[in-house]
Amino acid sequence: MPTNDNSGHHLFKLANGHLFGRKGYHKSAETAITYYRKAASLGCAPAESVLGFCYEFGFGVTKNFVLAEKHYLEAAKSQDGLAMARLAFLRKYGRPNVKIDRVEAEEWSERVRHCPNAVKWIVEAATVDGDAAAQYALGVCYHDGVGMPKDDHAAFRWYKASAEQGNARGQGILGYCYGEGFGVPKDEVEAMKWYRLAAAQGETVAIYNVGYCYEDGIGIEKNVEEAVRWYRLSAEEGNAFAQNSLGYCFEDGIGVEKDFEQAVFWYKASAEQGYPWAECNLGYCYQNGIGVPKDDTLGAHWYRKAALQSHARAQHNLGFCYQNGIGVPKNEPEAVKWYRRSAERKNIFAYHSLGYCFQNGIGVAINEQEAVYWYYMSAEGNHAPAQLSLGYCYRNGIGVPKNEREAVKWFRRSAEQGNALAQNSLGFCFEEGLGVKKDSPRAVYWYHKSARQNNPWAQCNLGFCYANGIGINRDNTKAVYWYRQAALQNHARAQDKLGLHLQAGLGVDRNLDEAFDMFKRAAEQDHVAAQFHLANCYEKGLGCTIDLREATLWFERAAMAGCRSSHERLRRLLVRVCLFSPGSTVLSSNATDDDLICSGFISGHSAPAA
């Protein structure tokens, strides 16, 4: 239909007429595209915006998300509501080769809120023209509360209307609604049905979701190999979600052989599209040298990228970097800032870290009550380390009245999740009858569980139980085995205990040289009993040459730490030296400490414990 009015607005109306067949116009997407282009060239922002919509959904042109983004950005310069609403979507969820940026997504959403009738074009196309793509887009508006009030039921209705017309994206998101119970009762089988319909049309998000269903057994029998196949199909089409999932499959060996380099390859592909989970995962790989050379600076870099998109785990990990100076200058207040941001997003790791900071005055003033609050928040989220920390607070009266029964409750919750430290602490409670009836066999049970996880404290405690027949039959061979396991981890108490067994030949061939070595290692860690035993070796030449000077030194160190036996042995040794050394001043065997100090045999810094 010819016209003499070439204004951008008129051309835009003509284009809409041809796109939807309104007012008797011949329905032709190709013709509509021609008019939209002309209108856009005259500066008509709505036409520029709808051109983006046409590229996004393939109306009269080949589908192209990059060109869609380009047109939306141009229209958004003129505050076009449709363009800003679609940019909010693309920045939040991404599409192949369109970068995710959750911060920018929120900025676009905020601008839409200040734009009256922002999505009027979508509403008319969905309601008046019954267009399936517009119905899907209107569902998104209700889903995210962009241009329309948030309403999951309304979103579902529009998604369903779109899906029933065969729109692939409508089908895919309808599957999501059924899978998550969004706006409709949850029905995982129905979810898989719609995912498959969308996937058959090449919709990459739906292809990814089919893989997700196979991985977790949602609406179909679990099959991780099949999950990987679907993830790969979607990832190779550029879907950032699938690329990240394929990455963790390679990292953890889910449905494929472990391949850390492949994991990093796919994490990078996803991270470079701005997907925050992949950015966080890539940061973790760099920080820990998984599939790439270890690089703490790059680790912190990728954590920051994800953290700035409000990714809670990345915010926590970035806080940890600042707390410990990993890849960034150490900055404890900055660490607390990121822990708080993560905690605001209900991250249980951040709750625990905040508790630790408040307990120990890291980046904040010490506040034990505040520490307990955060430990409790994390512990209630079933975070085993926080349950352990809360148990310690109750056992020791830190920020709460001392309550050993409550301590046991939290140790048990943590221990039942496999936390080795909690298992050892629970074992100790059963051994000593702290907050629970004394039960030595139960203590041994928990020590065993912890010791098998290579916890040196539990290994030492278990060795002690075997050595003394506590809760289990006495067995010096097993005692030596567990003491040795802990000693290999430089556990001072275990080294001292192992030294005694080696010295006496209990459960092991007598070996005075190795016994001496164990005592020395433990003594150098300020283990008082080991200092006494080492001094004894030097005095008597057990595994070493007699050296009364060294014996004196170690007896004195132990005595200074409050060892009464060492104090007495030190007195005797000094009297002996005094009486029998050539040219020495003769002192009575009943010499007092003051006599010895005045004679220069004691430094004056050791004293018996009160």
C-alpha cells in the first residue's frame, strides 16, 4: 500500500502492520524488516528496537543474537523501553556470544522501571496479535518484574500460550516452570517433555536443561554420560551455562574421564561470556593450580569478576583472598566487606567466616556474641565447620554461657556430616564425659572415624586408647601404628608418645636413636613432656651421647613451663654437676634454689609450678 508519508513513525507503523498482518496489510516479515530499517535510519528508536527483536527471534532475518544486541543498544540510547527490557534479559541470562553482566542487567531493569509503558509493543503483539515470541517475552517480563509486576502465575500462562504455538523458547521456559514448580505445581516428567520439544528445535538452553535432567535424574532415569552428551551439544553452540557444566563434569569426572585441562577450557569459554559461576570456577582453578599453572593473582581476578555480579560464593572466596593476602594485598576490612556481601546473599560459608572474624578480631573489633550469631546462622544451614565452631563456643563459654550438652549436640551434627575435627571432639567428649555420659567405646568409634580421615589429633587419641585399653582391648602394636601416623604429620604429642614406646620397646622393636629423634622433634615444638623426656635422654645417654649441658637446658625449659618433675630433676642434676665437676664449689646436696642461683647454676628464670 503506497504512502507519501516517509516519517520514521509512519514507517514504523507500516512495519508493524506487515509484521503482524494488521489493518489489512499483507503479512510479511521481510517487508516489515525493510520498513523497520528505513524508520530506524530516520532515527526512530522503536523501529531500531523492534529490529533487535526480529534478529533475536528470527523474524524476516536469520536469527542473530549479536545483531539483536547491537540494535537494542542503539535504541536504548533513546531510552526505548522494549530495548532496555530485552537488554535486561540478555545481560542477566546471556545468549551465545552475548555477554552476561548481572550488574548491567540490574541497571537496565532499573531504567525500565522509570519508563512508562516500556513494553507496550510486546503487550500488544502478545495479546492483540497472539504472536508466540511476544507471548514468551511478556512471560519473561512477568517472571523478572521488568516492565510488568512480578507474577509467576501470569508468567506461566504466557509461557504456555507461547509453547502451545510451538515457540522453542516458550517450550523451553515452560519446561523450567514445571521442573521448578514456578507458577504451576511441580511436574518433572512434564518438564522433560517440554525441554525435549524445545531441544528438538535447537534451543540451546533447553538442550542444556535436558542434560541437567539426565545428570540429576529429573523426570528421567539418571544417566551422567547422556548428560555430558547434551551439555556438549549445547556448549558447542556457545551456551555459557552448558560450557560451565561441561567444565565441572571434566573437573570431577562426571560422565567422562577427569581432564582438568578440558575443564579449564570450558570454564574459560563460559567465563569469557560473563557467566559468574564459570568465573568463580575458573578463579578456583587458578588459585589451586587445577588444569593451569597456579596463579593466585588470576584466581583473585576471576573471583572479583564473579563477585561484582553478586555471585555469593565468589564474594566469599574474594574475601578469603583479602583476609590471607592471596593474589591481592592483605586487607582484613576488605575481607569483611566481601564476607558481608556474600552473607547478604545467604551464603553459609560467609556466615561462618564472619563469625571467625568477629571471634578473632579480623577486620572488625572482637565481638564474641556477634561471632556466635554468625556461627549459628551457618550451623543452621547445615555447614559442618560452623557447627564445629559453635560447639567450641558452647564448650568453652565463648559468646554464650558454657554448656557442654549443647556443645555435644553441635559436635554430633558436624561429625555426622563427616567433619574430622568434630568427630575427634565428639570422641573426646565421650572419653571424658563432657556433656554426655562417659562412653569409652563410643569415644574410640569417633576417634577411628576421624583418624581414618588423617586427623592427627584423633590418630594420637586413638593410639592412646589402644596403649591404655580405653574403650578397646589394649594393643601396643596398634597404638604405635596410630602414634606413628600422627607423628608423620608432626603432631608433637604423638611424637612424644611414640618416643616412649620406642624407648621401652612396647609394640615395636626398641630403638633408642629413633626415640631420641621423636622426643627432640616434639620438644622443639614446645611439648613439655617431650622436653622432659629429651632432657632425660641427654642426662642418661639414651640414643645420644651424654650431655649434661643439654640436659640442663631442656629440664629448665620444661620446668619453666610448669613441669614439677623437670624442676626436681634440674635441681638434682645441678647439684650433681656442682658436687662432682673438677674445680667446682662444693655445695651441700641439700642446697636450695637460692644457693644454686648464687652459684651460677640456674639462670634464675625457672620455678616450680604453683
